[in-house]
Amino acid sequence: QVQLVESGGGLVQAGGSLRLSCAASRIINRINTMGWYRQAPGKQRELVASITSGGSSNYADSVKGRFTISRGNVKNTIYLQMNSLKPEDAAVYYCNVNSDMAYWGKGTLVTVSS
């Protein structure tokens, strides 16, 4: 059973930065996309950013220019650099990997104080 483990969440002041990491417990083959989703209380889970196996990235409009998704040197790791954080960015952030099936992490909490 593959596990995705996120880290890097925490409390930050508005305008600050955080870097989220996600690592798979073992190699996942035939990956289509890897990405980050978030879910705030009372809201639906939404896509934040994704990156394809070919390296193309996609961002939610609300984070464009502030967040950057990247792949790690170690296979099946991704990062999310979050700059200029806003209170509305506060949520649980989930790592996602889509291959033959979808894998999800358990989430890491990001809190942004105003």
C-alpha cells in the first residue's frame, strides 16, 4: 500500500511563506499528475496546483504568481512553495498522485494569521 506523507504545514503570518513537501512511501509507476489540493472548513476540496510527468504545471487562479509546484530530485516527491500567504489560503493541504489509481495523503494544516 502506497502512502503519501505531507509535511511543512504550520502557522504563519499573512505575507509569510511556507514550503510543503510530499513523499511517496515507494515508487509509483505510470504517474500522470502529481499535485496539491486544499480544503478549508465548510468548503469543498479544490485543486491548488498540479504538475504532469512531462513537467507542465497548472495553478488555481487564486494562487498564481504566489505558489510554485516542483518535483524533487528523489522520484515521487513534490513540493509546494507558498509565498505571500493570505488568510484565505488557510486550509488542510493534501498531496495527490494520479497513476493507475489516485493516491492521497492525510493532509497538513496551514494556518495563516492576519
